[in-house]
Amino acid sequence: MKSFFPRRSLWLGLICGFIAGLAFHFSTKDAALARVLGTMTLGFLFLAPFSIGVVTVALTDPKQMTWVRALFWPWISVVLGILVALAMKWEGYICIVMFIPVGLIMSALGGALAKVIFARRANPMVLASFVLLPMASQVIEYQFRLPLTYHEVNSEIHIRARPEDVWDEIKSVRTIQKAELADSWVHKIGFPRPLDAVVNHEGLGGVREARFERGLVFDETIDTWEEPQALGFQIAARPVPPETLDEHVTIGGQYFDVLHGLYEIEPAADGVILHLKSRFRLSTRFNFYSALWTDLIMHRIQDDILSVIQARSETHVIR
């Protein structure tokens, strides 16, 4: 059985793939190039790791490039680039986590294609076309407006309490202690934890100030007040400090915004079912992919909030 560990000749492709990845990232950081190139593009997210895979395999001795290596050797180039991006603070953890699945899959596909078309030698012109492909895609993409889609995330939880008790816990939320929140992966990758939500006056037109860690604040203008059945509000994020979230996932920014929230209390035989619905906007070149992550993150955040309300409401005695 051949060892997967390389001999010296394999390092050329690996190093060149890594350098190609850095070049793609540097091109999005240059002030002049940033007008037509960017990370929030199909070219950067999908085609750049594909090109890295092509370069890594094409510039390696084909006699040593087995199918296993062709599929997985490009992963090393991609992972090295990710580590540099983290070390240099080019990207936040949220963006890195969203990139990893696509980066690994597309680089493996690029490596597989390179093994087929560069079986004997690396044609410089063909290889150059693959290197330029991501940037060409980015330039073309910037000629079009960002697509706009709206999504709704629905969460629910069973609470053994009266509707009135649950209502008291949702109209205003007193300070949430860290011990009350699950140690969620969402917060580990950088999304701030909720702190509290205070309403300035009860009823329609009232404003809930919902605060999260690191200066993230939402002004939630109440547009549904049906005590004790439903509480809805329009959401507007205040300007977010730069250190709070990565610029690509900033709430209220160019690519993402939360627009509306709605609590509904549904009576049940042994308590209530509390529903929490949120509506948000996505405006990326790859909404089909970013929606998967946004739905997942929003579900986790809502489930955490509902768990806090459940624990607090169930301290009341059901009469």
C-alpha cells in the first residue's frame, strides 16, 4: 500500500496551491481591487478553492498523485490558508466556519479534475485560465445587483406554566445570566449572547431594547400586543461596533438583516406551547448556501432564548 505521506516532489503543488489561496484573499483586501473583487461572491467562495485544488494537483508529479491524494491533498492548501486568515484576523470565525465545507468540497473537485486533464503535464495556458477563473467571475458578478430573499425561522417549546406567566417573561426579559444559557456552538464561533430586553412602555408603539454582548442592540417597535397571546415587533439594529461581528455577517448590513419577531402563546393541556418566529433578509451572491447557515444559526439562537423563558416561567405555580 502506498503511503499518503509525500516525498519532496509533492511539496511544489502544495506550496503553489497555498500561494494561490493567499493571492485570492489579498486581491479582496486591496482598496482598488475591492471595487470589483470581494469575498461575498461565487467566485471567491466556490471557484477560488476549486482553483486551489487544480493548482495543487496540476503542479505535482503525476506519477505520485494517486486519486486519494488528488482529492485530499488540496485540503492542506485550503486549511493552511484558513489558518493564515485566522492568524491575520482577515476573517471572523463565523465566516471561516461557513467557508470550510465549501472550501474542502470544491478543492477536492478541483484536484480530481486536475488529475484527469493534467495527467501528463501542466499546460501553462490552461492552468492560468483556472487561476484567473475566480477573479473573472467576481468581476462579472459585480455588474449585477445583489439578489434579495426573505426567510422565516420558526421555533417552539413546551412550557408547563400559565399563559400569563409566560407573557410576563417575554414582554420584558430581565438580565440573562451565563449559567442560564446553553454552551452553544453559535456563541463559540462569535455570535454575541443575549443579555436582556426592556420595554419602555407596554402596548402598541412601545419599544423593546434588546441588548446582546459586545454592544449589539436592537430597537424592537411593538406592532402586535395581544395579552397574553401574541407579542410582535419590527426590528432595527443599531450601528454595530466593528469588533462585534465580521463585516460580512453584520446585522443590518449589506448582506443580512433581521426584520421582525413574533411570540405566540398557544394554550396546551398541561401548560402552553410558546412559538417564536423571526423574519430576516439575505442579500448575497449565494443565498442558496447562506440561507442554510442563517437558518441554522437563527434556530439555535431562538432555541436558546426559548429555553431561558421556559426555565423562568416554570418557576411559577400553575393554578
